[in-house]
Amino acid sequence: MHLNSSRNIYIRHLSIGEHLTCLEFPHHQLRCPSCGATKSQNIPFKAQGHMITEPLHTYTRDLLAKGTYTNKQVAEITGLGENVVKDIDKKRLQELYTTDGASRKKYIRNQRSHKIND
């Protein structure tokens, strides 16, 4: 594999106080000289599907799971865009309430037995 291209990449990370933080580092794309296939360098701490770190993704999911904040409030707290928060919340809800991403899970509610006095 040979270096095909190299550029700096920016990934959002947890805020420190009121300051938004961003990680910057070089990211390389490699190319096979024999077959021409390209492969990007793996970033182990990047969240799947977003340009944010796993800790920020987990923090956002935890805020959403708490149920006391709206998506807009979570976006303001984390400094993420509303669409990113909406996408994270959608995936979180799909994991909770669907089996394969499409069909619903069946939940058995705890029903209290009510005794009728005769």
C-alpha cells in the first residue's frame, strides 16, 4: 500500500466548560499499486457515521436517554447540530423499540391485578 492522499481531519470532542473542543490530526488514504483499491486510515475513537468522538456520542445518547431534555436542548449543551442529535436519537430509539430496524418489539407491560370486591 502506498500513500494516495493526506489531509487534516477535524473531529468534535467533549466540551471543556463553555469551550467547544475539536481534535485535528492528519488522515491518510492508502492505495494498492497492483489492484488500485483505496483504503482510508481507521480512526478507532470516531463514532460511526458522524465526525464526533465516541465519548461525545455516548454523552449525547445519555442526555437523550435521560428524557429531561429536548433534542434542541441537547444540541445546545453538546454544541452539536440539531440534525446530528436527531440522528443519534433516532438510532437510539430504533435500538430500543425495534428488532431489526424495522419491525417493532413487543413489550409486556406489568399489569396489576385488580380484585373486585363482591
